[in-house]
Amino acid sequence: MRAHSANVVEREPRSFGLLSLIGNVLDRMALQGMALAFEAALLRPGDARAHLRAAAGPYTSEVLGQDPRRFLASLDGVRTRIAPPNVKSHRPVAGGTIVTRRFASEYVPYHHAAGQGDARCIENDTIWVEHWMHAGDRRRRGTLVALHGFTMGSPALDARVMMAARWFELGLDVALVTLPFHGRRASPSCRYSGELFASWHVGRLNEAVRQSVHDVHLVTRWLQDATGAPVGILGVSLGGYVTALMAALRSDLAFAIPVAPAVFLSDLPLRLLARSLRSADVEPPFTRAELRRVYRVHSPLTYPLRTSRARVLIVGGRGDAVTPVSNARSLWRHWGRPKAVWFDGGHVVAFRRSRVVEAIEEHLGDLGMIPAPGVGVGRSDGAQASTTRAVS
């Protein structure tokens, strides 16, 4: 067994070498481009400040301060039996079929005012899923639900970034889920995918995260019911944030793999604003401490880990300047130091990517989700996988 397995965690990445330095520099260049691209959203007019601060009120109430889990009560309200999705299209892939599915979100906001106005778009009411399915039941061992990062949401791009073909080749079905306000769920008026997901309007962002939890829970529950096989989640960046949150809320996930996860959503907008050419003319509507307080209701660091620690693998980039490795390290500590792998490079470029892929493959192999040399396909925790059923 290789050095990074057997529940041995590498030392925390306190420093990084040349490759990570290069990755860090590339990330900083990307951050500068993001600051320019998102400048209109970052530089809100002065008269909007009071409105934006008022929008934070419902999420910092005394009730949520005492019991933040009440914010995510919608997870408990998702129906035991999920309505079957509509099938939009089929297309062949070697070894199976890619089915485009449409689920009705039926999400109800925690605070209705945050779901009104310019953030309301009918496109967001549909959950799009690209479902890679093996032919028949013979090879199906389970499903990997893949969650993309901020500004992504194109199934073709997401499939490449999250290596859908690789996991499919190894015997897993793959479900690429489009997160709220991204891809086909964005309004036609949006300038980029995810524009309505993240902004200074903290109520809107809180609702977008809450809907992400609701929608991913709905899709994973349907997959469990429809296939009778284990379902786990792999998410990148923003998708890593949602993956971490799901692992803190669900005990039945076959695995949870947050890759370069965001944990402190409060930090990036302030860092981007600081890089804006006009930042001196704008006072942020919130301090970092205020943002962390209003985002506490959905931070993975607010809740204990519910998914078995043996099923968790955290992946972080030593030179990451977009979601700094301190995010992944904080999550690692909070979860009691599960298995982790720290790669060279940053958010934009991961050097020696094969090492990360190898670590993920070994983790999935140890759990019996994919074949491992000399190991059967049974579940490593002693539980037997449920009998699979055909899904169309």
C-alpha cells in the first residue's frame, strides 16, 4: 500500500516549493482577472450599503445563533420518495449511456425576501444532471456525484475537470449536478455562470448555498432509491464547500471528497475588492468578521462530521491562492484529521496531478467502490452493497 494510505496523513503544508510557488503566482494572476471581471458586482453603489446590511438580519437571529442547524431544516423536509425526473436526452458513451435528467427543485427559501427581485429566475427552478450510466447492472458499483466550482456548470467542462470518464471507466456511474444559478440554471441576462450565486447580498448567497444542499440531497436520495447502490460526492472549490457541508449533514454517503474546498466564503470577495483598481473609492458593506458571522449557518466548520471519517479524503493545493490551503487544513482539523493529500501547485494549475488521482483512486478502492489490486469489491466497513436495479 502506498505511503499516503493506511490512514496516514501527510504533514500539514506549512510551506511549499517551486511548483507550488508557480501555481501560487498563476492563481494571483487569475485573481487579478477575476477582480476585473467581477468589478461591477464588487463595486456596489453607496446607497446600496444599508439595504445589503439589512439583508443579513434574518441569518444572524438569536434563534439561528443558538441552533444554526435550523437554517438547514429543509434537508429534513425533502420527501422520502423523490418524484422521478424528466429525461431530456440520451447519448451513447463507451460502455453505457449519458442521460440528461431534469429534476424540479421545489426549493422554498428560508427567508422569502432573499429569493425575490433580480435573483429570481425560472431557470433556477430546474436541477440539471448529466447521468453517466453503465449498460445493464453488471458493472455498476455505485455513483459518484460530481459538484463543480464557481462560474462552472457546463457539463462538458465539468466532466473534463472532474475526470468523469476516468471514474466511469473504473466502474462508477457519474452524476454531474449543476448547482443553483450556474450553467443552464442561470438567467439569460447573467454575464457569467454563477453571477446570481455570489454577491454582496449575503441573504441571496445564503439561500443559494441552502438550495445547493437541498438540491444535492434530492438528487443523491433519488440515485440511492433508483439504483439501490452506494452514492458518494466529489466536489471542487465551491463544489468542495457543498461536499463538505453534505458530509457534515449526512451519515449515509459512501464517500466525501472535497477538492481544493472553500471553507471561508467571507474571504474571497474582500480579497477581490482589494485588487480592484477602484477599491479605494468603495467601502465594503461588511467586514470579514461580519461576513463569517452571517455565513456561519452553512459553514462546514459549524457542524460535526456525520459521514464516517474513514470515508473522507480531503485534497488541498499547497500554493492555492483562490481557496488557500488554510481552508482545507481547517476542515481537516475540524474533522479529526482524516486522510488527506496535499498537491503541488495552485487552484488553476495542479502539478503532478497523477498523484492526486492516485490518492482518490486508492481511497475509492479501499472503500470497495472501484477495483483494487488484490481486493474484492465488497464494502470495506463490512456492510453489503444493496442489490442494484436498472435505471432508465
